Amino acid sequence: MRTLVVFDSLYGNTERVAAAVAEGVGAFGRVDLVSVQEAPRLIPDGVDLMVVGGPTHGHGLSNASSRRVTPRQVAAGARTGRIGLREWLARLGRGTTPVATFDTRFAHPAWLTGSAARAAARRLKARGHPLVVPPQSFYVTHTKGPLAADQLDHARRWGQALGSLTQARPPAVGPIPDRRTREPRDVQLGHFGGGR
């Protein structure tokens, strides 16, 4: 099994979660862990699962304005970058690779904080990628971090669960017409293909 983990991170918290997820799913095969800056626009052949994660900014995905940092923030560990998940997802080609999404945010209800994972899931599903599990959140105690207690262990376990689900995934039954749009879509058997 081959997994591609793509992350966006400003202060390094989301990167640490992504690395822990990669460690967990790595028990089931090869894992490529890449920042959104280095992520491909087309998912390479042979990728069985793509995991996408980023910090929640302004109730959703980061944007150029929310990633703008001052020299003081850079001194505190913030990183600057050319693009974030929002821009990368806008450029990503259509595909049928199964996906899972995660974010980092405060431990408050999602209606209050928003969720980058939910926003990413909507964009990926619109591009044809089936969601294998509901979007997942990992919590920080402050904007700059650190992560809340046990979040890295939780991320490893989540990665292991993703690997186990994906490895057990039956093959797609092939493109069949979607009754609403008459366009081909891939239908997965079992729990895959229609996640929320």
C-alpha cells in the first residue's frame, strides 16, 4: 500500500501531527510525507490513499492573508510559504484516489472554531476523491501551540486505523453513471466512497 500525506503548517504543530499520522499508516506500506509546497498537482499512479491536513484559519483553510507573518512571528517559529492548502486544492487535478482529511484547531465545537479538515474534504470530494472517514481534528492549546496532551498518540492511532481500512478496501466496481449528473463516478464497496 502507498500513502501520500500532504500537510500545511505555520508553527509546526500540523507538521508534527502529519508525521505521526504517517508513522501510523506506515505500518501498512510506503508513505510519502510532503509539505503543501512540494505536493504534486496530479496524484501519482499507485497511491492508494491520500491524507491531507492543515491548520484551521478563519473557520476554514488558510489563505495568503492568514499566512502573512510579521518578523516577530517568524522569530517565534512561524514559517512563511508561497501557497497553502486552499491554493493547492484549487490546482489539484480530478481523481479517484481515496482521501482522509485532518486539521489542527482549538478544542471547541467546530461550529465555533470552523474546520480546515471539513473544508478540504468538501473540495476533494468535488474533485472526485472519495472520503474514507469523516474529517478528523487534533487540538492545540494556543495559536502557536503546543499540541494538547496525547494528540500525537491519537494521530498515530488514527493513521493506523486509516492504513487498516485502506488495506482492507475492496476494489472499485468501476465507473458507473451518477444518476444526478450522468457523469461517471467510482463506487466503492463496503464503507468507502460516500463518507461525510
